[in-house]
Amino acid sequence: MRMDPREAVVAVLHEAGEPLHWTTVQDRALRAGYLDPFEVPDVRRHVQAALQALAREGAILRVGKGTFAAAQPD
């Protein structure tokens, strides 16, 4: 199932259930088929931008340098 980078990031972090480095998030999103490098040019830039935006919005948590986790439900 193809997703936009924001959806893919959230899906990967929720599935993982643990904090992941952004490179692992990107790798898992590509391996799961959430992102297609032929449809999303410069996957790296899009994944990093999605992670930063989602962390600013509080949708995910930044737990260390380059490491993110799914936000806990209220």
C-alpha cells in the first residue's frame, strides 16, 4: 500500500513499538512498500521533513539525535 511520507513514518513507528533512527524508519518504509522511490523523488529528504514536521506537531516524539518514536495515545 503506497502512502505519503508522513503516513509512512507514522505507520513504521507504530508498527515498531520502539524508538527508531530515521535511517531505519526510511528503510522499513521502503521495504514495506509504503514508499516507492520511483514515485517519491528524494525519499531521504521527504522522510526527514516528515519526521521533523510530525515531531513539531507532537504526532511523534523525538527521543534522541535522529531517533523518533510513536507518540503515546492520550
